[in-house]
Amino acid sequence: MNVQERIKALRELMQQHNIDAWIAPSADPHQSEYPAECWKSRAWISGFTGSAGTVVITQKKAGLWTDSRYYLQADRELAGSGIALFKIGQPDTPSYSDWLAQELREHAVIGFDGQIFSAAQGEQLQKAVSAKQIQLVYQQDLIAQIWQDRPAMPAKPVMMLELEFAGESRASKVARIRERLQRAGSDAHFISALDDIAWMFNIRGSDVEYNPVTIAYTYISQDEVRLFIDSTKLSAEVQATLRRDNVVFSEYEEVWAFLQKLPQGTRILIDPEKTSLAVKDVLSQHCTIKEEQNIAFTLKAQKNEIEVQGIRHAHVRDGVAMVKWLYWLDQHIDKEEYTEYTVVNSLHDLRSQQQHFQGLSFHPIAGYQANAALCHYRPEPKTALKIRPEGILLVDSGGQYLDGTTDITRTIALSAPTAQQKQDFTLVLKGNIALSLAKFPKGTTGAQLDILARQALWNHGCNYGHGTGHGIGHFLNVHEGPQRIHVNNYVPLELGMVCSNEPGLYRTDQYGIRIENTIVVVPAETTEFDTFYQFETVSLCPIDLDLIEASLLSQAERAWLNAYHQRVYDTLSPFLNKEECAWLRRETRAI
């Protein structure tokens, strides 16, 4: 079936069940940003493959809501589908819930799968449509009834993350969670988020592509820790290791019966953003629910000293792979034929040769010329552009290592750049440097620092539509919270938090520019006025000097760039051959 046929089949089912509108979010039962293939129902019903978006289908209309990262991609992928694009963030764009409240009659029925709809989403939707007394039904998944070739739920082996990499035992983590739980006045904590579970148990998996997590639920009280997981994923050694820390196992599907049998009045803490509406419904029948962020969510954001040191080491090896790849690209781009797809395959091969490499941290973004203006463009074998020794290539990529997760973007000139391209690149670089140099008092948030990365662009009437930085996990998800460098993020930046620093500039149908490094919050100084933090840039890879208009850089900015490039050379050159070293020396020369 094509997209139009799928929508037609869904509408027929909706009519049979007296449902006026169906919502397909981008989620799974664990509210993951990147769900496993079996839960990509929004992508299946719409054809839109971006990581963020919500599809709403009524009997006569259909719409996709997505953010500015995916405007251009959605325009392309929705063409001919009959699905309208609603651009989140535009002043004339209603939320999908407000749109439904306007479109539907009184006493209409909205349907969705309650297992992939968060409790917070359910509450927000109910408020938006309550004036018309619209009913929400979410006990079944209609898309599952028409998705005939739906992939099976993954069941890949679980591995232990050894203490030498994790830096803290699971017993210590459980004790810290229990202490927070007691302070919150709760008896128990139910956790759905896969990365929180992986962190808590020091386990990793590969159920979700690029994210080293395993599909599971967890229940923790003062006297019990229970892991709901497909037991076929656990080797005898893994089971024995977890049992030594008094972990009890139940099968994944047994979670519902377990929750239903919890003692009446159990005070249970759940995160409404990361817990499904279906789970909340079961618990609300007999438990007292307290809604707060997952305790592990905030604990894991502050990396311990061993994790931070591992992250540094991982970025050295990742930097070696990046430099070898940039050298290879420089030597081959005008001699052989490559596409956006094949050049990132070469980078993958070089990363895979590095110690502790476990896989990629996300699908690489390689945008050539106009495709670089698509923030999250994904090259595919059949549609990837051929790369010629001219113009601009943007590559955003990363790796998963036992000791850290990497995420780096470099924009590369394949020929002499234009004056406009050099100005654009330098303005982006100025923003990256400004954030890198920031010193800030304890309690400062990403919202307060975001302007540093944008000021130079704003001064020239330019901007970018995505956030400046996202949190990054430790051999976990490349997107992690709660911290971000974003105008709407008010979480204080704490020691050990890891973020990306990635300002950009995108000219539609021309080119895109982004410079991304990974940064770690580290101590700066304590004075009579306050305790101050700063960022340590851990990514190690040259920034293309050919794209820089040096006259636009201040003395302090030049000093930062020259010092950074010297550190790149000094750190990476011992791992390179003679030719690669000579190339790197040239690419890191002082300006």
C-alpha cells in the first residue's frame, strides 16, 4: 500500500469504530525520541521519516505537525500524499490539539494508541478539546490492524557496562534513587524511559538503532528492584550479575498484571512526559500518583569523573577517525566518484577501527550543496547526490564507544568558497567560539547562554531555526536531557553535564553551514561573588580555515581558534601517519 491507500484503510477502520480523528505520534511505549522499527507507525502512515512529528487524520483532512528542522524534508516527503504540513513555531500554526478542537464537532471522538501517547500529552489534549466535550479513546491501535508487514519487537542481547567505564555501581545508583524517592514522599518509582533504565542498571543493548538501550520497564521501591524484560535477551552471566544486586526479573509483557496488583494506596512516582497514558490509567485505579521527572533522568545528566574522562578519551579516538577521513576526502574527492551516501560509509569504516567502538550514535547527515540546508537530511543510496570537487559539504556524525558518545559536525569547502559563504561560515564560527569561551555562575541555564551562539548572526540579520545544543549521553542516547542550550530550556547547567555546541546558518536551495563540538561543564573558579563554571571542548577536529574570513574575527576569537587547533594537532598527531600529520599541520596552522 502507498500512503494514500494506508490513509484510506485507516479511515475505513475509524468509521467502523465511530472515531472522527486519529492521532499518530512519533513515540513508543517508552516515549523514546527514536523508536524501534516496530513502533514507527507515524512514519508508516504518512511517509514522513523525520524523527519528530505528529500526524492527525480525520475523515476529510490529514496533517503533519513538525518543527523547523524538518520543514523542507516534510515538504518533499509529503508531496502527493494529501497530508498538509503544519509548521510548528510559525505564528499562524495552531497546535494539533487546538486544530482538532476547531475542526471537530461537539461530542466527537478522537482515537490514538494509549501505549505510545504520554500521560502529559493526554492531559494536554483533554484540556484542549474539553469545551466541546470531545471523547478520547485509546484502548486499541487501529494502525496495527492494517500494518500487515509490521516488524517484530526487537530482542537483541543485553551487555553489562563494566565499572571501569560506568564509574558508579548499580547498587550505588539504586541507593541514590531510593534516597530521592524517600525525600519525594513516595513508596515506589515506575520507570519507562529506556536510557534511564540502561543507566541505572549499567546495562546496554541494541534494540533501537544507534541508541544502546534495551526495551524494558523498571519498578523500584525501598525493598524491591524489578526489571521487566524479554528474558531471552539476558545471558546466564548477565542474569547472575544483576541478581547479585538483588534485581528481580519479570517478562516484559507481565508489567500490566504487576501494576494492576500493586497494593491499594501505593504512592508511586512517574514522569508524565516519559510514561504512557495507558500506564497512568492502570495506576490511577488504585495508586496515589506523584508526577515528577524520572529520578534517574536528572542523576545521569551529571557525569561522574570516570565518565567525563572516558568521554575525553572517546573524543580523541573519534578525532583520529575524523582527521583520517578528512585527509582521505581531500586526497580522493577529485579523483574518484562519491556520493553523499558513500562518503559517510568511509567515515564509518574509519570509526569502526577505533578501540571500544560499538556503532554509530545516529544516522549520519551528509548534505552536499542545497541538501546541506536540510538540517537533518538523510542520504540514501538511490537519491544521494554525487559529490564533485566544488561547493560545500556538511557532515554531521558521531560514534558510540564503551567510554563515551560523540557528535560532531564539520562544514567543508570542496573548492574556493564565495565571499558570502566565508562570511556565513565565520559568523557561525564566532557563535561557536562565544559559547565555548563562556564563563557563567552556578545556576545559569541554557536559555541564558543561547544568545552567545546567535549574536554574531543576529547582527547580520541571520539566524537558525534549531536549538544551539542538546545534552549527550555517556555511551547512551546522543540526545539526552534535561539540559539544552535553547531559548526555552531553564534547567541549570551543572558540573559534568555534556552538551553539543552547534550554531548554523542555512540558505534554502543553496547550502548549509553548521559547526558542532561537544562541550562539558567544568569548574572555572570560586570568588567572593559566586561559583563559576565554564565549558571544556572535547571534540578534536580541525575547522576549515579556507571558509574563514579572518577579518571578521576578534583577537580573542583568533586566539581561541589557534589554541584549539594547536591542541587538535598535539593530541591527534601521534596517532597519524606521516602524510596525515603533514596535512593536519597545514589544516591547523595559526591565522
